[in-house]
Amino acid sequence: MSQNSELILKGIMGLDEEAALAFIKRYGMISRVTRRDENWVVCTRDFRRERVNIELDDGLVTRAEVG
């Protein structure tokens, strides 16, 4: 994982969805929400180094990973 990726993952924890997506975009990466509370989103299983997958609880990022 690149240094930028680690910075992004740490930087978005606890942010709301809008702020997290803007933060990710600022670093030239793409994003997708894979879970909102108890609702999982159907996603492809392909791995992309430039994509950040985020999970939200009560509107805040609680988990993030590159892929």
C-alpha cells in the first residue's frame, strides 16, 4: 500500500460520507460505499489500487480499505 493510501485511510476515519468522498477525491483516488449501517451494497470483487471502499455507521466512516 502506498504512503498516500495509508494517509487517506487514516484521514477519513470518523468523517461523514460527503467529507470522506471529497478527501479521497482530493488525493486523485476513487471511492465507493460498500455498506451503510446494516445495508451492504452489491459490489464487484475486482481489486483496484486507486479505489477506497468505505463502510458507514450512522453516517460516519467506520472502516476503509484500498481495493
